Amino acid sequence: MRIKCTVSYDGTAYSGFQVQPEKRTVQSEIEAALAKLHKGGRIKITGSGRTDAGVHAKGQVIHFDTPLNLPEEKWPVALNSLLPGDIAVLKAEKTDSGFHARYDARGKEYRYYILRSRQRDPFLRSHAYQYSFPLDIDRMREGAEYLLGTHDFTSFCAAKTEVEDKVRTLTAVEFLEEGSLLVIRFAGNGFLYNMVRILTGTLLETGRGDREPKELREILAKKDRTAAGKTAPGHGLYLWEVFY
């Protein structure tokens, strides 16, 4: 039986989602909980994608195969009783054996949280990027318009990525203001390694006045990582939702 789960986690204490030798990861914690449920039997999970060290998730999606025939509503209860407090299974669904959390995904939404303040907030230090410089949101919106649509996002991808096809479609870039928090919402059919963090870093430079909004179009055309801005820190990033 194949089970699809929606999972939320605080990535602060983890070296990312994917299993890594000698490191604490979200995947290893979930698989350890599943092993306990299965009397020591190893159950491997597959996620919709990886998240880096410090990155959070509101709606990561995973799947796994199991011989257990628990009702759907029992899976979150059973797993959450075995998982650490910074990981939660929100929902579980029985699905057909052909479902794949990664390959069946049709799109994703990420959100990046920025604390616009000169004064640090101890409660947000691991959950929002503190940015003390004034930001012109209108300039950021203008720059973001050039990013919408289907483009080769080589300039906004980590240089070390092994993915050859860097064409993606960005369907939305929104700026949501919640008091001192600025939340940038990105939605698209897929994202390259560090893409959201590099887009965010470049938009912040635009809002600060270090770049002109029209430069975003020129950066895309150059297909050169060095043309774009700095990579924003991982702790402000959230995998918000996966679409199927």
C-alpha cells in the first residue's frame, strides 16, 4: 500500500531534508519513526524535493510503501507520537501504487520571510531573514515582472547544479506585507537548486537601490550566475505547498 503524507517541519536543527551520513535530517527522522511502527523494518520515503539546511516546510509531500493497513486518519497520530516536536505529519492519504511525490508534482509554492528591522527579534532569528536596509517594494514588484513566464533561469541557479535543463515557468511573484515582515511568494512549475534564494537576494538588491528593476531581464538573458545577486540565507525560506 502506498501512503502520501503532507509534512510540516522547522528546519533549524536539520542539515536539510535528504539523508546524509552522520547528520540529522528530516528524512532520517521520519524513516526512524516508520521503522519503529514497522517493528524495525526499514521503510524508505520519497519527498517532492530536497530542502537545504535551515530551510522550513509548511507543506512538504512524501510517499512510502507499507504492508500495514492503518486507516488514513491513524497515520498522522501514530507518526507524530514518534517524531520530534519540530516535525509534524499533517495529513495522510492512501494512493495508488503509481503515485510519485516528486515526479507527479505539477508545481510548487515557496515563501521567503524577511524581517525589515534594525532591531533583531530573538523569536524570528531562525525563521526570517533580518534585513536592516530600507526597501522600495514598488521597485521589487517592477523587477519581478520580468521574471514571470517561461525562461532559462541559469543566472538564478547555483553554479554547482547538475541539472542540464534550466527552463522553468514562474507563474507568480507576490509581495505580502505583514507588519515588519515582508513575505515574497513564488509559484511555478518547478524550481532549480537555490533558485528562490538567489531570486530573493537579487530582488532585495533591487529594492535597496543597488540594481535597476530592468536589470532582472538582462540577468536572465546572460545565463550567468555571477550576474545575479547574493543567495539569501536558508532560514527565511519555506516550502509552502506542492501541487499535483
